[in-house]
Amino acid sequence: MSDSVMQKVVALIAKSKRISPQTITRDSNLEELKMDSLDGLNLCFELEEVFDLSIPDDRARSFRSVGQIVDEIERLVSEKSLKPLSGARDDA
């Protein structure tokens, strides 16, 4: 899933900053990409919508690189897929 998550994160950053996706790597630092706190907040909102998940505020504030974002999204998606459906019953 990493490539898919990476591609989506890169695409959102590239669109937001109006830069070529080819200039963004896993090791790209958000500061070097000229992403300020408002850009980061908007990116988190978009990621939450695209991946249908919630990024904890403390984690979102700690992002410093594209790789950290990708790793967190993958972790959250994985956790989400492991959770049982609400209202599911074991007596079936």
C-alpha cells in the first residue's frame, strides 16, 4: 500500500504548493517544500477525507517529512482495517 499512499500524499502536496510531484520524495522535509502550519492543516484535512480517517492533532503537529506522513497514514489505515465493524455481533 505504501506506493499508493505515497503517490496520494505527493499529489496533494504538489497540488497545494503548485510544484512538480517529481521534486517530492519520501525524504522531503516539509519546511524545504515551504509548507507552513496552514498548509499542513489543509493537507491533514485532505488526507483525512481521501483516506476516510482521523489524524490525531498531536501526530499532525509532529510531521516533519513526507515519509512521516506516509508512515502515519499507513498506520491509521491498518488500524482502521483491523477494527471490527460497529454493531457486529459474535453470536452469528
